[in-house]
Amino acid sequence: MQLEIINTRSGAVLNRHDGIETSDALIFTLRGIADTQATVLVNGNKAERDDTLFSCNVSLAQKFNRVKITSSSQYGDASLEVVLVWDKNSFKR
């Protein structure tokens, strides 16, 4: 089973430049690749698919946010977990 995140990594510090920041959260679009026939869930939400690519919006509401990605198909299951850090109210330095 193939399951990989392609636009970030565990421990990445994300801010207003990486998504849409509201007063409550940073909405970040997580992108990755998985087997074509697999169903991909990101924190329990079904990801949009385009062949091997998947994407799903993730709401980062805490400073440290655990994101769990699972993939399931007739060939087996795979999962991975990453921690993303929200740099809330970041400013130009």
C-alpha cells in the first residue's frame, strides 16, 4: 500500500502563508498520494481523489495538531500520523 504526504512533513510549522487563518484555526489543505483504488480518510474525513493524488482540508486549532491519515482498499490498509504546528498570528519578521 502506498500512502505518503507530499506537501508537508511531521513537525512542520505552518502559518497564514500556508492556508486560511481565522480567529479559531488555520485551514490547511493536506495533499498526498495513495493507491488509486484506496479510500483515504484524513482525521476521519473522506479525502478528495484524483487518480493517485488526494487532498483534504485540515483545521489546525491548537498549537500542536495530530493529523491521522488512513488508506483502505482490497489490498490492505495503511496509516500514518503527523504533528503539524500552527504559528498563530504570525507576523513578518
